[in-house]
Amino acid sequence: MDYSAKYRDAAAIKQVIHAIRSLSTRKWPIMEICGGQTHALLKYGIDELLADAVELIHGPGCPVCVTPLEMIDKAILIAAQPDVIFCSFGDMLRVPGSAQDLLAVKAAGQDIRIVYSPMDALNIAQKNPDKRVVFFAVGFETTVPAIAMTVYRAVRENIRNFSVLVSHVLVPPAMQALLSAPDCRIRGFLAAGHVCAVMGFHEYIPIAQKFNIPIVVTGFEPLDLVQGIYLCIKQLEEGRFGVENQYARSVTEQGNIPAQSLMSQLFAPVDRKWRGIGVIPASGLQLKPQYSSWDAEKLFTLENMQVNEPEICISGLVLQGLKKPPQCPAFAQQCTPEHPLGATMVSAEGACAAYYHYRTNQSVPLSDKAHV
């Protein structure tokens, strides 16, 4: 059975789009946090269908995209060690570092393995006791519980040849940083449903109250997205500012309490640099000091590395919603998915990749998108 079919029903989507157009008295600037939502909005042509009622601003919710450049270089330095097996999700291998990417290191003969779960990396460590196995732990709150469970098991079983290179980031501090910027134009947020499935949406309530801004937790299918936009605009038109949950089939206010408990047991908040954006206070997670024996940054003494971003790439402005990818002079010219200058072009959730696939000559006609 196709459970997604009803969320891609053209008649239902058109009905909501009509309601948005009827409701909106101006073109409201709304940011979708998640890069997966960005891809869905462009793939199904929702941004074009609602161009007269909504300006969709693309946010920094792509974990691959915001992983800082020096963290990629740290991963490359670790992976180049002769006694290391470096494990990562596949989407990190082509993210450019300052000189090369992990795929180039793999091509040079180093043992770099794509895994589908951090537990896979731990199993590799158990099978290779003479090697140091490092897992590249990136992602928002969505991926943290699985990594926390893996470290917990490594500690419990005293697996000392396993460690994690941690580059986790958190959504609420990033939202507050964007809203506090002097050039902020955001009037509403679509919050990422998968993050809220773990964390709930209680953290967003004080943000909505402090900044007088509606926040709607939204799913990833076309109907989810247009319903989320409708709820956001309805609040704006009525002068209300609160948190609503469009994605109630997967999200509760409190979220997954056992997952949160495990996360807080192993990780602590830390100031984190975001690629192209800079340091956002308390926007990341790091392993607590008692777990430093499983912290790759400490084990390989790489904590203080600093690297400059390439000047031609404007991915930082794209991630902050200040520019759209086609405004970059390198877009689809010097910078393509085959030869990316920045992570926003290579990532499956990157805004530049979305525009390249759905807004260049390769994109499908609007009338063919999602049968809308």
C-alpha cells in the first residue's frame, strides 16, 4: 500500500493552494528550515504555484551543508592515517574540504567505508581490533539518538578502538540567530517534522513568543507543505504568533522522551561553527568529558583547526536565506553537482542542488510536477 498517495493528491493540494491565495493579502516571506522540505517545494513546483502569495526562504536545515569546512578537513586528516578505518554516511564523501574531499582520499587507497548506521561502524571496530575506527557523526537532532546509543554501547562494552568525530547541530539556536539578525525578513517558519519527532515542539514556543512569529511543524509531502504554509499565513493574517503542529501523525509536543534522555546522558551543548555562517552559541552538541576516550577530535588532537571559506562560494548567504542559489555567479557554471564549490551543491538536501535539478534546463515542466 502506498501510504504517501493521499499526501500527493492533486485535488487536495489545489484546494489548499486556492485557500492560501484567497487568504493572503500580501506576499509573506516564510522560511522552511529543512533542506528536505526545500527539495520537495521545488520538485513539486509549490514555490511557483504560490509565487504571488508566499516568498519561500530556504533555511540552514541541511546538516551536510552546515558542517564546517575545518570539520571536513579534520575528517580527511583522520581518514588519511594508515591505521584508521573511517566510516561515514555516503553524502559526506563528496563535500569539498579546503583542498580535496573524502572521496579523493578513498581513491588514493585509504580505508573509507560508507555505512548506513553508526552501529555498522561499531561492528567494524569489533571485527578489526588492530584498527582505529572513526565514525563521522553529523546531523541535526534527528540523527543524534542513534549515535548516542552507539557510543553508549561502545562505552558499556569497552570498545576502545571506536570513536566519533562529532559535528552535531541544533535547530532552535539557529532559528534564534536568524531572527536576531538585523537584516532578517522572515515572518514565519515551517519547522522540520523529523527533528520535532525526536525533540517535540515545546522548544519552539518561547521562540514564537519572543519574536512574534508563527512556527508550524510540517511534514515533507506536497500536501503537508501547503497545509503548513496555509496555517502559517492564517496566523500572520490574523495577527497571531504561536506554534501549530501540522505533522500530528508523527509529532507530539514533548517528542521522544527516552531518546532525549539518552542524548542528554552522553552529549552537552556547545558553541558550534556553521559552514558559511559562523559560530552560533549553544547550537551544537559534543560528547561529555567522561566520554572523551571515544571523542575523535581529542584522540587525534585536532580541536583548534581553523580554515577559511572560498570567497567565490556564497553558500553562507544561501543558508541564511539572504540569497537564492541562482544569484551566485558560480551557480551551474564553475559550481555543479559534479564539481561543487560548496556543500549546498553536493548535498541531497542542499538548496543549490535543488535549484540545479529543478530550476535549470534539466528541471521538468511545472505541469508535470507531482501531477498538480
